[in-house]
Amino acid sequence: MTTMTTKTTKQTKQTVINRRSFLGTSTLAGASLAAGSLFAVNITENTKKLKVGLIGCGGRGSGALNDFLEACKVLGIQGELVATADAFKANAEGVGKNRGLAAERCFGGYDAYQKVVASDCDFVLMATPPAFRPVHLAAAVEAGKHCFIEKPVAVDPAGARSVIATGEKAKAKGLAVVAGTQRRHMADYLRNKAMIDAGAIGKIKGGVVQWNGTVPWIKRRNEGESDASYLTRNWVNFTELSGDHIVEQHVHNLDVAVWFLGRLPLAAVGFGGRARRETGNMFDFFSIDYDFGDDVHIHSQCRQLAGTYQHVGEMFTGTEGACYGGGKVNGKQVTIPAIKVDTDNGMVQEHVDLIRSAMTGQPLNDAKSIAESTLVAIMGRISAYTGELVRWNDLVKNENSPFFNLACTPAAIDFESGPIKLPAEVPSVPGKA
Ligand SMILES: NC(=O)c1ccc[n+]([C@@H]2O[C@H](COP(=O)([O-])OP(=O)(O)OC[C@H]3O[C@@H](n4cnc5c(N)ncnc54)[C@H](O)[C@@H]3O)[C@@H](O)[C@H]2O)c1
């Protein structure tokens, strides 16, 4: 077996919108605008300045904003932050201040997202804990905004189905929705996906995907702090806000599995547990067997435990070789089209792709794919929490399944109506003694 050869083309940093591709789709864009969105009409290949709003001004939110503004530079256009929202006003103001935004355009509270979507922004970036994504995305699409949604996009089946439905609305309105699954925008992953599709490793027969890492940060409860505030600050330790780390973090690797295989699992059986986590109600580790049908199984492993072996990645074995995520491919020589990216930074490239697609009237729409990958992760979590086999159809089709309407509470909407009650800080325990 030989290592594959391929061609990666890095375009110039000053790549500009391709006029021919814009003109070629203008009729399509016109049709979708007639279907409801007045906003997309304001963004064309000739737009010189893009206005952006941010919901969720924490670590990734400020990172995503930087990436969006960097993407504007890559495309040779101006980007301007026009509104921020965060559950905590100080966070919204902190990010705003760094970008010269007036304090009155920085909104605080659980309904602050409504002010951002009602603002004059063209794009909304969403980087709150994932439990809020379905509601925020629905509001942004309703308001006619192009959207960047951080992964994952839900914590329960109903939330994921809502994102799929909102994605359809976005499509009808000609709005772009791009997810923060940066691997799908990185040249090495794009190359390996193209090689697999070209038959480099034959038919995929199995694989393993892993996010074995360390403990996340912990936010302790302050004296007299409300349940809502504590839960919001310490969200990475609560299933209700994060989906558990199989969803919040490991969704990246599960997304690669679904993307590379080109299909969804039929069922999941798995287990997990908790040994050392000090707060919240999540597991420390999961081990899930995903049955993709046709005798293909993918083993998913994820762990958040300090002082243990750490590895993040994906590996697939095929009838004629193997592929390591975005790394080496051992298999047959194949020819694939040149892979074109504007930057080696996948987290900037995803914004370049978002913006370009909106400006050229060919909006990308990742809503379904990221909602499905999120649901694959949720499927594994449900199996581990309940000790049951969970079928894909139990989550998307079979309304009589106890899992179909399984909902995490408090839900996003409860935070807006408040007050909310803190879930018990104990993990699920499946089975019987
Ligand atoms: N693509 C990636 O590689 C990547 C990396 C890190 C995080 N993420 C994702 O980004 C999201 C945010 O993660 P983070 O690390 O920035 O967390 P964070 O805690 O640093 O930031 C979250 C922010 O959202 C705010 N917030 C919470 N609820 C809100 C609400 N209802 N309305 C408005 N603001 C609210 C919080 O106050 C906080 O400022 C998560 O979905 C996470 O999984 C993605």
C-alpha cells in the first residue's frame, strides 16, 4: 500500500467573490428572496462592509468573532461588530468594548439574543452553551439573518429536530447557516474525504473515533448565587446545558465519522460512568458502539479525566486500506480534484465559506448535518444513561419511543421565563443492582 498523493491549492489571501458564480445564481437568489427574506438582498458580491452580531460572549464567542473579522479580511471586505448579547451583561460589554462597540449595543440577560437578531446585523454568530442554540437559531432565521452556529446545536432530540426544521426555513429564505465543525473546512480533512470517496481505502468496514482528554474547567457556586446563574456559569458540567461531553466535545469526531461514511448510524449501544467529576451531573467517560448497518461498526470513546491517556482523532479501516482523520491514508492511489482553501486555519475558513456563500447567493446550509451529528452524539448518551439500545428511528421517527420526546429541563425557554431549578448534581445510573 502506498501513501496517497494529492494536490492542495492555497488560494491567495485576497480571494474575492467570483462574479460569474454570483450572476449564475442570481435568479435562484431572487426566487428565495421572494419567499420571505428581505435581508439577504442587501448582501451581494458588491457589498463592502458586513455587519455582525454575537450571541454568547465567552471564550469561543470572542474567538468566533475574531475569526469572522479575519475572514472578512481574507475576502477583502470590512467587518463590523454591531451588537452583542450574553446572559451576563458584563460579558457582552467586555467583547463589545474590545471592538469599540457602544455599551448601549451590548445586551445582557436570557432574552438579550432578541436584541441582536433585531439589530441591523447581516450575520449572527451563536456561541452560547448548546441548549440555547435551537431557540436562538430559530429567532435569527426568523429575522432574516445569515448564521454561524457553534457546535453542538442541541442537547435533546426535540432540539435537534427543531434545528433541522429551522434549517429548512433558512433554505427557503436564502439564508446561510454554517456550523463550527472546522474539520469540514480544513484542507487535510477535505483531502481525505475526497480520497475515501474516490475509493482510496475501498469500502469503510469500521473505525474508532476518540476524544480522550482532560477535565474541563469547573465554576464553583458563589454564596447566594441563583440556580440560573450557577448553572449558566458551570454549564460544561451539566447535561441540561451541554448535552454531556460526548455531545459538547466529542461531536467533532462523531461528525467526521458520519461525514466520511456518508450515512447515519442505525443504532447505538454504550455505557459510561463517573469517577472523579466534582460538580454537575455528567459522566467522566463513555464507550459507545455505533452500528452503521452493512456490518460496519464505529467505536466511539470519550473521556474527561486528568492523568489519563489523551488522544483526539478518528481512524477508519476499509477493505483496501485505512485513513487517520485528517492525517495519513494508507491505500490505493487515486486522483482527486484540487482542494481549495483560503487559509490553513479551519476556524477562519468556515467563516470565509459562510460569507462567500451568502454574498454569492449560494448559501451553505449545515443545519441538517450538524443537527444529525449532534443527534448521533445524543443517541450515544441516551444509551449510556439508560443502558438501552437506542435506534436512530427512536429519535427522528418513532413518536412512541420513550426517547423521542426525551427533553432536558430546565430548557432554554425556562431561562427566559425563570426562575429555574438546579438539576440534582448526581449522574444517571442505568440498570438494577
Ligand atoms: N468549534 C470548536 O472547536 C469549539 C471550541 C470551544 C467551544 N465550542 C462551542 O462553543 C460554545 C460556547 O463555548 P465556550 O467555550 O465559549 O463557553 P463559555 O462558557 O466560555 O461561553 C459561553 C457564553 O455564553 C453565555 N451565555 C450562556 N447562556 C446564554 C444565553 N442564554 N444567552 C446569551 N448568552 C449566554 C455565557 O455567559 C458565556 O459568556 C459551546 O457550544 C461549545 O461547545 C466550540
